[in-house]
Amino acid sequence: MVLLPNSRREAAVEVAENLRQTVSQTEFRCENDTVFATTISGGALEMTEGLVSVADLVERSDGNHFLGDYLSSLLRLAIT
């Protein structure tokens, strides 16, 4: 989780996309010298009146991530 105080959602989305691109273009190396690549997924939430604590933010974030994964899997099923 990355917290960006005093930032708007649009700025957070840009940071998330830059982070996603950087990670996807980076080769990682294990202790046994095995090289691998990975990707990350994420999203952005803006603190609103309905989100009054970090715990609320984490709960909403986890729910949105789960929903995104679920919808993505449905899309993959529809395409194949």
C-alpha cells in the first residue's frame, strides 16, 4: 500500500501506473541467480467522508482489488 497525503485520485493513479510499469520492466534475481519478471496490479482510492480511518481504507481497497480480480477473470473466461 502506498499512501499519498494531500494528493488527488488522478495523481495517485499516475503514481500507480508508473510503479506498475517500472516493476514490469525490471528483472529480479533470486539468491540462486534465477532471474524472473513479475507484474503488480493496483488501484487508487481517495479518502472521503465514508472512509474515516486507515482500516476503512484498507477494507475498501481489499474489496476493490478482489472485485477487480474477479471481473478480470470473467473477462479472460469470456475471451477464451
